[in-house]
Amino acid sequence: MVDVLLGLQWGDEGKGKIVDFFAPSYDIIARFQGGPNAGHTLYVNGEKIVLHQIPSGIFHENTINLIGNGVVLDAVTLQNESKKVAAFGIDCKKNLFVSDRTHLILPTHRALDKASELSKGESKIGSTLKGIGPAYMDKTGRNGLRVGDLLDKNFTTQYIKLRLKHQRMLDSFGFQEDISAWEEEFFEALDFMRQLKIVNGEYFINEKISNGKKVMAEGAQGSMLDVDFGTFPFVTSSNTISAGVCTGLGIAPQKIREVIGVTKAYCTRVGGGPFPTELHDETGERLRKVGNEFGATTGRPRRCGWIDLVALNFACMINGVTKVVMTKADVLDAFEELHVCESYMINGKETRQVPYQMTKMSIEPVYKKFKGWNKDITAIKSMDTIPETMRSYIHHITDYLGVPVSHISNGPGRDQLICN
């Protein structure tokens, strides 16, 4: 049995905390896509830690954590993250497994990412410059190196061959930066990776499922960044939706049971790209400050706006979401009036559908107003005791989506979660 937990917006929905909350009910937490551009923030014993590659179940001693074949893996990030996790008494060599089909991010991938983004000028997409896009390009171009290749005695030869190809591409960009330091730390990190439990991921996870183990597939970036269904070209380079679980872990569709979608009580986005409900006023700035909306990976200020039910409904549809978890509801505590985007006005016509290409049209959000609850909700534990105005807000979202809101996060703490 496999349940999926993923983001329904443009990422940064607070998935890490939610996975951490659900993790004790599962035997395995598995990452199925994305790279170190994901930043899952957890609070362990009151201390903040951000995970970029390691699944969010790592702090649960009896939970197996698997990095699946759909991920692109930065060995340096993984090694550094393992050191941070070790400070909490957790040894990644014990319960972290890596699929041998997982593609590696090379130093030249990072260089290509930077060179490509610089060449775009004002048209840049807001890449985190982690090398993710070029790594996925090598994967689909059948050139990439995989974790299983680390065990091959000819790995260095394979690396040099691919590096020479990349160097020709870098030369065409006029990229002159010295990356020898990146390569040095890369090969040091590979020695660390060879000490981890490298497994045939698809057989590994299917055997666990056959033996009755419960699996949670953990998404990285949000659904609206999906390479096929997101706001192209301002998207990530992988399939972030639930369908990506099958190809990113090697499991069959009928193995999936629940699809848990995570959304903020409002909306944010990092980097470039369309954002219909973005606020460029004092309200947007207030959301940013109260919500501490700065990227966990980049530190960049997040763009902020009201919740977009058109996009959220689209994400629920393509993912087959069975229940919704709403995060950061406490950020709205002090707002006297809340707005919810019900539809888009495009060229004088109102629609509840997400257009294929948002960047080529002017979209005006159509809002429904709600009265804020003006009450501190951070200590509430049950849906039965939430303010009536908040109940109206949640019920309207549930009715619009046709999917129940099962949990509401009302603070950063592990125990700050309102349950239905």
C-alpha cells in the first residue's frame, strides 16, 4: 500500500512538517522526484533543520528512507545533509537507501545551469542553479551517470567522457568559471555515497509492499511546477504530480491508495513565472513578514498572494487528491478580511479552468471576500473548536474542491496541527 503526499501549489507548502507528522504511521518514506532545489523544513526538539535530498522520515528511528530513481542526486548536498542529521544522533548509513537507477548531478551540471540562466537575461526562469535541469536533460538524452555507476571500476572514465561533452557546451556559452573546487568536493562525496545502502530500488520497494509494509511517497516541488502540467516554461524538470510516483519509484498505479495534497491557507511562489493572485501591496508584504516567506533553499523573498482555488482545483484533479492538508493558517490570524480567487477573467471571459499558457495572456483573478477570524489559533487542537469565521473559510474551500480538509497546520511546531 502506497500513500502519496505532495504539494498543490508552487512549492513551499510546508510538506516536510506534514510528512514528519505522518511518518510514524509508515514503514517507508520515499522521495520520487526532484533534486536539492527542494527545501523541506522540520523542527526537531525545537531546532530547525532543512532537508534537501534526504526524505523527511529520517528522524524516525524505525522508518526506512528511500531516494528513488526519479530523483536527481547531488552527492555533496547529501553528504553535508547527513552531517547535519548526525548532529541529532541519526546515522544515515543505517536507514537511508538509494536506488541504483538514481541519476547524479555532476559539477558540470551546476556550471551548465548557471551558464544557461545567465544567457537568458531578463527571460531567466529563476533556477536555483543546483544543476537539476541539466541533469534531467542528460537523463532524457541518455547520457547521464547513475548511482549504480559508482560501483563500476570505470566510473572515472565515464565521468571524464561526459565532462568533455559538457565543457564544449560551456565553451559555447563563454563560461570561464573554474569549477575544480566543485569537482574535488564531488569526488570526496562519492566516497561517502559508496558507504550508503545502494539498492535495486524498484525490487526493494515492491518487496516491502508485498510484505505488507506501508509506504509514503514524498513529493518535492509543487504540482504547479510539474514539467507537463505546471506554468511552463517556469517549471521544474520533473513530474511533480502523483503520476510521477509510478515512474519515480517503479511501482504500479493500483498500489496507490490515498493522495494527500498540501496547500497553504494563502499562496506563495519563488522565482519567475505567472502568479495570478500575487499581491504587490502592503497586504502582500504583510503576508511575507508574518509568514516568514523566504526560500528554505535560496533565502529569496517569496512572492505572496491570496489562495487560488482555480489552480488548486486543477492540482486536485490531475493528482486525484483524496484529502487536503492546509498549512500556515495561523499566518492569517491578524487579517480582518480574506480573499479567495474563485475564477479567472481572461479577455473579458470568466473561467474556472487553468489556461495552457499563462504567460501569453492577462489574467485577472475574481475574488470572493471572507471575514477574518482575528484570533490566535496556534493552541487549537480540534476542528470542533476553530473560530466560526475560519470554519466558513475552510468549508468554502472544501466545497469548491470537492475534497475534505483533514488537517490544518497552525504553527511551525511538530504538535501544532488541528485534526478533523
